[in-house]
Amino acid sequence: MDQRKTIAVYGATGYSGRAIAKELVAMGHDVLLAGRSAQALRRLSAELGDIDQYPVALHDRNGLADLTAGVRTLVNAAGPFADTYASVAAAAIAGGCHYVDISGEQQAIRGLFDDYGSAAAAAGVALVPSAAFYAALADLLIALAATEFEQVDDLDIAYHITDWVPSGAAFEARLRGLTQPVLQFDDGLVELTTQPAARWVDFPAPIGRRRVVAYPLPDVLTIPRHVPVRRIRPAMTASTVLPPFAVRFVPQLSRLYRWGTRTPLSRIFERAGAAATGGVRTRIANDPTHFHIVARLSGGGAHRTATLSGPGIFDITGPIAARIAARTIEADFTASGPLAAAQVVDPAEFLNALRDSGVRYRIDARR
């Protein structure tokens, strides 16, 4: 490549990668489509108006080096991210281009920050994981809600998602997440050795009071980067991820599943996990979901509740990731190292711009 393209999308032919590339093209950016299948890239290029392509495999270090040396920002949309972040992030740092991904995987985000954060900062490269889905929106929402707090003592975040059928790479990541410790934040990252019992959270009407379970969410890694917080308790409604009969047995089932996947019976346990979580390995072609977030912050005698909702947790990724990536190529963007979404874009401006995508939010204060 003779000159730097603006933004490359790696994994461009996947469900989310396609949506991100399409959004970037619509925004008028000079986009390079990258991924492992030359044939699939050619088809996508034709759909988007004859966009340049760059086929390269994850194990091709020289190819990735050439890719990152030729762009200003690289969006990694190829999951599961536990398998892709290291190769792509290392290449981005070596090539001097910013790295943005759409991972919701705790361990991948932790590895990105811990293993590549210092090198990225030294190279003037931004590392922006989880720039997608509901997690990026929660990060922005809580940045707004926390503006009047000197310190947030307790942050309780709960998600409720309807009609969620994780599929493809998202499904693979969920199964893998079931075998790993859940990270929480309590004056620093803490690995839960046992799954806590389910608890209850009040969502705005008409959802109402719902039982929630601890869930491996990105919030514990991204929010403390810009909010002075002591404790974070992120959770998902049990009905989102488990059949009704399993809710009261969450701690026991979690231990059993982790044990089972380490035995010769691992495939049986994996099939059981797949059945229980309702996911499929093949990528579904539509996104019928609706998501709701409620966050309660307290500290210094102040209390604040923030809520956000919207349709399509997968489809919303296109505009979210594209706009975050676009911010990194603006002339006044100088941040580097590990960053959360709220450290890259203006939270209020960003959330307000998503109203056309059906996103609505509200922040209420009480003292």
C-alpha cells in the first residue's frame, strides 16, 4: 500500500464487521476491508461500491504488519476475541495505528490492557476495546451519571435483554466465558471463585422487579479507567441467559459446568451449556433484541439512577463502533494507551446522536 487508508475493518465480512464497514462508508470514510477470505471480501466490496480489500490471516505476521502500516485506525471485528486480539493489537502497535475492537469478553479485554497497554502508550497508539453493543453505551451513560461525584462508592449495573439468541462468534465467546472466572471490581479487579446467588433489581416499568445473576461484563474493566469508583456489581437478568428452572441453582450449575468442561465429558457439558443458553454456532441473519440498562450510583451521600434502552444489540454495533473509530482519526485526537469509550467520544453528544437508532436514556438524581 502506497499511502495510509483512513480505517481498516478486520473481520469485515462477519455480521458486525459488515455493519461497521457499511456505516463507515456511509459516513464518507476511506475504508479498507480486511479479513481471512479473499472471496468473501470481494463480494462485500462489490456490495459497498468497489471498496479496496486486503485478505490476510491471523498467523500472517508480515501481512498484518503491512495492513497496519497502511491505515490510521484498525477496527477488529473478528471474534472470538480471545483468539484474535493479541495478533491484531500487536500488529497495530507495531504499525503505529489505533486499535478499536467490539469485544465483550472480559479476559480478552484484560489481556489487551495488561499485555499491550504500556507498549501502546509508548507508541502513541490508542487501544479501545468493547466499542460496541450495550457495554459501550453503559460506559457512556455512567460517565454522564458520575459527573457530580468525587467518588462513587457503589455502582450497581443491571442489563435486561429480550429475544437474545447469541450466535456465531458471540455464541462461542459465551460458552468460553462460562468456563472462566467472573471478574468483579472491589477496590480493584477480583476473580469470583464461586458464583454469587441471584439477587433482585428494579427496572423501570413495564419491566419491573427482576432476578439478576453475576455475568462477565466489560464494565469492570472499562468504567474504572475514567470514573473514581470503589465497587461495581454488573449483572444480567436471569431470564436473559438461563431457563427459569436453573436460576435458583446458578452457583451449583456454574461449578458443575466448569468442572465438566475439564473432563473427558467436556463435549456433553458444552452441548448442555449450548442448550441452556439458547445459542447457535451458525450466525443468525437478524437481530430482534431489545436491551435495557439500569445503573445506580451512590457516594458521599449522593445517589443517582441512570437508565438506557434501545433495539438491536448487534445492529447498534455498526453506528457505535464506526463513530468511535472515526473519532480516533480526527486531527485533535491525541489520546493513547488503554481507553474506554467515554475517554474517546463525548458521552452526551454521542448518546444523543444515537436517538435515530432508537436509543433513549435518562439520568435522575436524589440526595
